[in-house]
Amino acid sequence: MRDGLTLRCDICKEENYIADRNKKTQTEKLETKKYCSRCNQHTLHKEKK
């Protein structure tokens, strides 16, 4: 039931993090603030398509 996904920086579009989620219980796309090493700041990271 758990699917792997990649988190992408909203500003520079670099794929920085790998996460997983349960598709049955969490139907919306994952969005979280994480540190981006390319931007050198905390930015919004969204689930890649």
C-alpha cells in the first residue's frame, strides 16, 4: 500500500528527498518545507508527478 515518491524543490526544481506515503489514507499530494542545498534555504518541496 505504501508508494515511494520523490520531493522536488518548488524554486529550483531539484529532486532532493525520497519519501513514502499510504495512498489509501493520504489522497492529496505531499507538500512540506525542507532544506534545499542548491538554494541554501528552507523551501517548499512538492511531490513529483
